[in-house]
Amino acid sequence: MTAVQTVLNRLVEQKLLTRSGTRRHYRYEAQPTDEVIKARASKAASDLLSQSGELGLAHFLDTMDELLPDSIQQLERLLAERRKMRKEE
């Protein structure tokens, strides 16, 4: 396997690229930004919660608040919207 193939395979694993075609004739395409963000956020959240539980979530909120002071308010708004959607289901 070449260095280029290794890098491409890692990008596929990270869901930054998609691969199609047959073994000797792969075609690689960049993933749309929204899908990349969703995949990375999902993996990060899954890793954090499975390894650290509530403590990890608390530290995540602290970091959000440090990096983006309005993030807690944005999160509260998103949570309210999500609760409303669930009640309507």
C-alpha cells in the first residue's frame, strides 16, 4: 500500500471522503460539510460519553462556555426546540 492510499483510507475512515468503485479503480469524493460535521460530532460525543459519562459532559460544557460565551444559551434554545419536537411526535 502506498502512502497516498494510506492517507485516503484514513480519510474514508474519518468520513471525510467516500470511496466507490472496484478495488483497482477506486473513486474518492469529499463529503459534504454538513455530513462531515455530523459524523465528527457524533463520534466525539459517543467517545466522550462512553468513556467519561456525566463528568465528560460537564467538562464539555465548561469548554463550550470558555470558547463561545453564548454557547450555553444556544444549547438551551436547541434543547427547548428538541423537547418541543418530541412532544409533538
